[in-house]
Amino acid sequence: MAIFTRIEVAQTTKETGIVPVFYHKDLETCKKVVKACYDGGARVFEFTNRGDYAHEVFGELNKYVKENFKEMILGVGSVIDSGTTSLYLQLGANFIVSPIINAEMAKTCNRRKVAWMPGCGSVTEISYAEELGAEVVKIFPGSQVGGPSFVKAVKGPLPWSSIMPTGGVSPTKENLTEWFEAGVHCVGIGSKLFIKKEDNFFDYEAITQKVASAITITESLKK
């Protein structure tokens, strides 16, 4: 079962500002990437539910994280139905992220007091997700939905909303400044964090440095 409450998830995402979003079918690669992100200061990590047997990789990865990184909050993204939600909750997921709103998923997470972050693309969807109990809502795909200007516009009528854009977010000072000045709660970043070497293998030291840099930038923007 989850070892972090939904409030702890919401607080930690706000504190660190950055949520790495990653999937790989190889467990050892996932372990090294999580460690690299943890060493860089990340304390929330979204494993993407993608591909056959992804849940098996997650189950083993979660055991590794619980044993080695007590402060890391590991959850799952790209979940679109209540059945898959239940599967990952049974494997100890601390939060569930979805590209859509599904009321049955909300009920499944709420029963276990697990954080649920649904994907939204309008003020109506954001409000509905909050009615269903979402503490943090995801806008996806962030840049296509409207980018930072969309977040800023939403915060007018819904100033209480905690928004996490994913898709179109870069770990650069310029891009992060746009998002955080617009009022985001945190941001999810995928491939742009996960630097590879010329031989196409991941550069774990560079990933650590990139994560640390992004977190430092977000900390400066929140002062």
C-alpha cells in the first residue's frame, strides 16, 4: 500500500517543483535513473505505465526505492482506468496520474486516500476534477493546451487550483520561469531531463546535474 498520504504528495511536489516522468522496460535502467534523480534532489518520481509488463517493472522498482530511498515518493502515470489503478495501488503506488478524468479512478484512489492527478484541458474539467477530490490537477499536453498563459488565465477564476503541466516543459531557466510565474504548483518533465551519451546509453551523472539545476531554478523562482 502507499506509504505517503495524498497531502504529503501535494506538499512535496510543491516543495521540489519538479517531477521527473520516465519509463523504460529494463528494471536496472529504471533503478539507475531513479537514483540519479534522487541524487539531484528529486523527491517525487512518476513511472509511466507504458508497454507490456510495465506493472511488473514498477513492482520491483518500488521495492528498490522503499529500501534505498526512504524520502522518494514513487507513483505511476498514464493510467486511464480504475482496473489499472487498482493494480498499481496493490503494488504500492503513492499517487496515480492520468491524461484524462475518470470518476471511477477517483473513487478507487479516494477509498485508499491516495493522490489522484487527472489530466485536464479546460476550466470546467479542472473544476470537475477538484469536485472529485483531486488536490493537484495535471494539464496535458501542457504546451498544446495553452502553455503558461492558460495556467495564468485559469488562476483568475480558480485561484485555489494547484496545477501541474506535463508536456512541453523544459528544464531551462527561461521555460521554468514562464511556468512558475504563471502560477503552477509544480511541473512534470520527461525526456528533456534524461540525457544520453553518444552511444545512446543514459548519462546518469548528467541527469543528476540536470535535475539539480532545475530544482535550483524553481527554488529561486519561488522566493
